[in-house]
Amino acid sequence: MEQSLSFLAGTALTIGTLHTLAGPDHYLPFVAMSRTKNWSMVKTVNIVALCGVGHVLGSIVIGLIGIAAGIAISGIENLETARGYIAAWLMFGFGMAYMFWGIYRLWRNREHHHDHKVNARKQMTFWILFTIFVFGPCEPLIPILMYPAAQQNFGAVAFISLLFALTTISTMIILVVLMVKGTSMVKFKLLEKYQHVIAGATIVLCGIAILFLGL
């Protein structure tokens, strides 16, 4: 079992990293929001970490419930696929709403300074992102959990789940931090007034990539 556990651990590390790298929805929305809303790096990392926890925990809970109920892996994967579509449409809808809000701001061509509204909007942005990532599935995790679960090695199930979660979340954080720092070094004065529209369009493209490209 030790050799099997080592193999599963290596698989969890590899798939957790590749799964995150291959999905631009794991990092681009955070980069876009961090840049347009001028989040500090600490705030950005905290938001990414919380959304990452919600993202992985949702799949772990569903996987464990499915395993405990004796549901076949195909059934769990079908449920994860359905959750993926919900997350993709939520991301698409959020991106469209944010993009049109940016267009509206350009049209109005003025700022409104109402602190309570600004604070409410900041909180809403976090909760929308968090909800999207809770629905977002981690399909590669389920097959990895099935083997130790079949052996009734629940310590291994917990270990693999934790390892996959830490790998996914740390990869998300590293990518976001690098991209935020990288984009902050590039100044496009002519595009600054369009930053909200660009951020919304970026999130829309992430939703489209999930829906139609399977990323």
C-alpha cells in the first residue's frame, strides 16, 4: 500500500498542478479583478486562497458522499460535469455584467463616490467569485480518491485530498501573484479607462473557454 500511496501522491501533485495550469479560469479572473480594483497583494492572495478552498472542498465533499453512498465513478463525474456547466455560466454571466457595467461607466464618464456602495460592491465581487469557484469542479480528483476508498483506507483518502487541495491552491496563488506583478510592470495609459471592460471581457472569455473548449 505504501508504493500505491506514493504513486497516488505523485499523481495528485502532478494532476493538481496541470489541472490548474490548463484552466485559465483558475487565475485570470483574479488577475483581472485585482488589477481593476487595486487590491493589495495580501488581499488578492487571501481571496484566491478562499476561492481555492471552496473550489476543491466542493469536489471533495461530493466525492466522499458519492463514495460513502456507493455511487459509481461515472455518476459522480456526471454530477461534476453538471456543476462545471453551472460554474461556467455563472462566470460568463458575471463577466458580461461587469463588462457592461464598465461600458456604462465609460458612457457616464464620471465617478460616483459613495463609500457604502463601494464597500457593498467589493463584498459582492468576492462572494460572486467564491460562489463560482464552489460550483467549479475538480474532476481529476475523483478517480484518484476511488482506489484508497475502495481499500477502505480513509487516512489515505484524507491525505490525497489534502495534498491535491494544497497543490491546486498554491499553484493558483503562484500564478496570480506572478501575473499581477507582471502586468503591473506594463503601463498602457490609453487602455486604463477601458480596464473594467477589458476585465469583464477576460472573464467572459474564461467562461466561453470552459463551455466550448472544455478547459
